[in-house]
Amino acid sequence: MAYTIIVHMLNEDPLMAQMETLPDNSATNIVCTDVRRRDGKAVHFITQGVSTVIFPMHRIHFVEVLTSEAERGEVLEFFRE
């Protein structure tokens, strides 16, 4: 199962990407595919046609993991009518 993530890098705009597995506590880098800006446009510092990018952890501030459509259907959301 691929995870959709938002990578917050130091001194850069957040990037959206896909990851096959989440990194563990001892990871020194993360491997991402389909890297793009949050609005879907290409990232200016990644060469066009690149499919996989490896980011070192010392350049990453934090990573957000987005829920999938299947997981979103399992969660009960409370709202007021």
C-alpha cells in the first residue's frame, strides 16, 4: 500500500509524494515517488522525468501522512446539522 505524504523540507515549500513504506526511527533518508508541489505542479529543483527521489532526513523538518479514501470511509466524523 502506497502512502500519500506531504514532506516539509527546510527552507522549501512543502512537497507532496508517494511512499511505499513509512520510515522507521533509525532512517537516514526517505524514498519518494511521484514528487510534486501540493497544487500538482512540477518541482523546480527536480529534473523532469525523474520517477524516484531520495531525500536525506537532515533536510526534512517533518512528514505528514494523508489518509487514503478507504481509511477515510472507516472513520466516523461527527457534524452538526
